[in-house]
Amino acid sequence: MFVTLTNFSLEAPLKVNLNLGRVGAREARGIVLTHADRQATNTWARPDEVVPASFDVQVTSTGAAFEMPKQSIISIDFELAA
């Protein structure tokens, strides 16, 4: 299962406890897209200004827990337990 979340805050990270209900997760792999400068963009001259990076996701008994950086988009790939 894939879950994508956005933290629109320009000032603060966001703590997330994601409940997957009865399904549960065995493993989770995350990718984050963020930059310190909210105006940052990729251009022909700087094609790697904003790039995806690995993101740590802690699998819990009910789903997952993590902290999203400010102004970020996170995609998580869950391997479901059931």
C-alpha cells in the first residue's frame, strides 16, 4: 500500500502516528521531497536542486510513526502484514 502525505507548514515539522487499522505493516520505506528554501525549483542549469531522499519510518503495532519536515511531501510504501 502507498500513502502520500504533505506538510504545508513553513515553520514546523509534523509528528505523525499513522493507524493502519487491523491490517498492520511488516515494513515501510519512505521517500521525502523537501528543501530549506520553499521557492527552490529544478531548472536546466540546476536539475538536482530539489531531489527525493530516503526517509525513516518506524513501523509500530498499529501502523507507523514519523516526523515530517516542514514544507515536505512524503510517500511511504508499506508491506502489509495481512
